[in-house]
Amino acid sequence: MSLMSTLPADGLLADRLHTAYLIRAFEERLLLLYGQGKIRGTVHTCIGQEMIGVAAVAQHRTGDWYCSNHRGHGHYLALTGDYVGLFREIMGLQGGVSGGHGGSQHLYADGFISNGIQGGMMPIALGQALAHKLRGTDNLACLFMGDGTLGEGNVYEGLNIASKWNLPLLVVLENNGIAQSTPSSQTIAGEIADRPRAFGVHYLACDTWDIDGLMSTFAQAREIIRRERRPVFVEVRTGRLKSHSKGDDTRAAAEVDALWARDPLHQMRSTLTAQDPEYFDRIEREIDHFLALALQQPAMTIAKARPLAEPATQWLALPRYGSYERIASLINQGFKALMAERDDIAFIGEDVMSPYGGAFKIAKDLSDLHPERVLSTPISEASIVGIGTGLALSGFQPLVEIMFGDFLTLGFDQLLNHATKFRSMYGRDLPVPVVVRAPMGGYRGYGPTHSQSIEKHFMGIPDLDVIALNQRVCPRSLYQAIYADLRQPTLVVENKVLYTEPLKQAPIPGYELQLTDERYPCLRIRPEADRPQLTIACYGYMLSLVEAALDIAFDEHEIVCEVICPTQIAPLRIEPMVASLRTTQRLLTVEEGVLTHGFGSEVIARCVEAGTPLLRCKKLGIAGIIPSSADAELQVLPSVQDIVNAIIEVASSD
């Protein structure tokens, strides 16, 4: 019996077809509105592929997650039915799905999230699937991607991890045979089926031209995932009937016409119209109604952000922490305490499980104490960061360890275009409580790609807190402060030399050591009797060198300095530096990274912007690569003598 003849009797299938026709009518209306100039930006329609989203959500269970891409309208509508909200979002009206911030590609609802970065949502889906596994539920995560995305490395990192960890993940590949304008035959080598199979992932295939087969394949995939708790990869062969985005279709008309002729929704129009002449008129009236409701809202507006005036800094005496243990040990103790206190922290990273405990032993014993929540990952930094984000979206507060901070460049996209964007681009204050830890810095002979301090590349990212440990503030207390109210992505810079040093609590003769009473305190080293002649702003391990330089500058050159050392370097609170500079009017910044566009540049720019009088300022840092040779490395990196020389230069200049 043909599908067409069974339609009137099959109420469930009829409902699903109705959803697919509504999605098609909705997107056709979007193209019309775009042509009328009522939509700006981009619109990627799924016309020809509507049944994929319908089939994928057909057996949805509360708690399942769906990660979509740039062509996600159909996925979103099949799950939510929120046509009004999506109209408003794409038209830039108030009350849109993402408050008008996201537009066509960036949508969010309970259990649904989309982003336009190709391959970028694979790690997010892995994290969501891992959350289901850790909780022991029968839920799954579903990832939609197109065949063009097979060129992205995240896909293969993800298939490997999903297979090794037996994650409940459904990967849906919508294979329409073309990327933006380039046929897949020109860009994809080998067979698609061989890709998931190479990682031991169960592979299924179907197409949108056989709706019964499509529905049964997705039912089979979900059954395998829920029963066996392992990933399934479904390739859906389909046809994209419209252009990639609006009008950029370079295919021959005959090729597109052939796809239309084969399209089952197009084929069934005449049969459905014969059975019910008003069927498609009613669909258009539904779309008219949705659009009319959407247009009741005005355009979305947003006020320009204005910098808030920073309050005067309140200083307290530096507390005695009662411990002289090494910084690495204190961090480890802090994590043991945090993971014992709460069950929503998962610790992931390379080689972090016992007996190794990570490259710097920060994870020592954690996997023995919490074997289900400490996972050693493959060498896949992008996926590691993205998994942390997916866990965070699912109610966990993960700790992500990057073995060497240099490698964080491989996870940059996951922080810049995913974790931090999720905080606000969906028109809500969306918690993304993930902590990424990165050992940075040189002085240990690891060479050009394992000794860098690259945190400056992350300091300008909105909605990312960047914290730098130093030798005076207890790292255990800092991590407790982070987890006391963790709502947004946080990058913690842990200097590798500090790992081996004890927490420093000895006083400095002639100076007061003070902290601000803040979540992430700022340290001030203030002369007790003399008026300071120079302000030094630094962070991290540089504080240790600056302290040594203070003594030399005073004892040998009679120069008195005041030191300001924040633990939160982004967003940076500038008031402590400004307040000091009102007295000294001379500024030296010290950092271990490359000088241009870094910490020092930001401090100087912000101080000048605040109207602070500066007679002289200087930045101290590095200018090139860090060599492995011990002597050469020490010549490149800032030294105590370099700091002394800079102090003399700044203090003595007119």
C-alpha cells in the first residue's frame, strides 16, 4: 500500500506531515518577507529537508537535548511548535526566541540550542550526552549537522570520544550533497559510512524520499541508544530545494527541478488537495495568524553599554592562611574538598586519572575518590572545552584541565563562539558554569610552544572571567570563591613555576600587605612609612619577581614602590591602580606574555582614559618566542634585574 493512500487513516503520520508542511510554509514566508526587505541578515531554509527534524523528535522524551546548526528552523519548530517566537526572532522583534539577539542561526529553548559555527556543536552535544550518562538517565543528546561539516576536525574528535565513552548520542547527518555552493563530491573523500564505522559507532542510513523508512530508521536509532547506551550515526540522504541562504544557488535549474519532482511533500500536494481542497489554504491561514501575532510586538532595541563607575577600594590586612604547602598541593586539596562537597563537579582533561594525576599532579587521587566524575580524555582540546560547556548547560559545573596553556588555542573557538556567547546571545542570562584551567608560563625549559603566557588573547572576550593565581593568595580560597557563585565561563591561569613554590606568607620589611574584600581579591604591597614614588601593576608569577625587585630598588637605589596585583585580570577593575597613581604618577607594568595588546597595554589605556595624570609609564614583558636553552630563556623572560632597571628608568625620568 502506498504512503499516499494510507495518509487519511494514519492520524499520527498525518500530524507529522502537517508539521512538515507548516515548516515549509513558514520558511517560504520567510523568503517572501526577506524579498520585501522585512528581514535582514541571513536565512538558511531547510525546504526539502523538513521531515528530518520531524522524524528526529518523534520519540522525544523530556530531558533530551538537541544541538542544531545554521539550518535549524525545522529542527526547532518540530520540537517546540513556536512559530510566533521564531517569526519574531528572525524579524528582530521583541519576544523572539532569543530576544532578537540570535536571529536565524542562534536559537534556544528548553532542551534545544543552535549555533552557526560548523562542527562547533559536536563537543556541546558530547557534554550533554555525558551529563545523561553521569546521571544514569535514559535520555539522549541529538546533534544535527550537514555533509559539509564533515570537513571539521571536531566531528572526528567527537565520534572518537562518543564511542570510547559509550555516550547516548544521536548524530544526524543531513546529506543534501552540497555545501554552500560546492558539491560534496568535490570536498568529501571516501564513503561517509566509513567515518562513524571507523570509530565503532553504529551507522544507519535512510532518506527523505521514503518517509516510512525515515521514521522507522530514527525509531531504530533511538531504541539502540536508549537500550544499549551507545552512540548512533544516522545519515539521511536528502535534497535542498532552495539556495544555501536566500539567493546564492548556483545549481542548474534542471538539477533543482529534479529534486522538486522527487520531493514527497511536493508529490503529495495534489493527493491531499483532492482529499481536502482547503488543506493548504488552512496551512497558509495558520502562517498568517502566526505572523500577525508576531507583528504585534515592536522591534527589539538594546541600550548601549556604559561603563560603571568603580567604587573606592577597601583594603584589609592580608590574612594568614595557616599553610606553607606548595601551590600545586593546595589546588589539589581544594579540588578534593569541592568534589567531596558537591556532586555536580566533573573533572576532565588529558592524563588526569590515577596513577598519573595530570602533567602537574593537580588531579592527584581525584579519580580514586570520584571514579565516575574524573575522566581522562583523548588529545582533543576543542572537544575537552566544549564537553565542559555541554556539561554546564546540563546542570554540572565542570573543571576542565588543559595540559599546557599553549594548547588552549585549539579550544579558542569553543570559548569565544560557544561558551561565552551562550551567556547572552539567546536573550537571557543563561548560566554556563564551566571552569577551564590552563598552566601557563616559562622558566622551566619547555621551549617555544610549551612555555607561553597567552592569556591576553582571552582577556578581551565578553562574559569570560580570567583569574590568575599568585603566590600570596591561597589558591584553595580562590577556587572556593569561584564555585561559590559560578555562572559564567571562567579561565584560571596557573603559572607552572608557582606549582612548585610554597604559599608565601612572610612579611616584607617596611611594607604592608593588603587585600581587597572582594570575591577575587586584589593585592596591594604598600610602603608603611614612605610615600611611594612608583606604581607597579603585575599579576601571577610576576609578583614573586616584583617582590624581589622591591628590596633591591629600595636598598640600593632608595626608590619606594607600591605594587598592585589583581587576581582577576579580566574584566579588570582599574580603580586600585588609578588610586595609587594619584600619588605616584609613574607606572610600570610587568607581565610574562608578549607586550603588545596585553595586560600592560590595557592598564595604561584604562588609566589614561580615567584621566589619571601620568608623568612616565613603561611596560615590561617579552617580544618573541621563548627558547628551550636555559640561558637564552632567562634572557628573554622578565628577570628581577630587568624589573629593577625598569623601576630606575621610570622613577628617574622627568
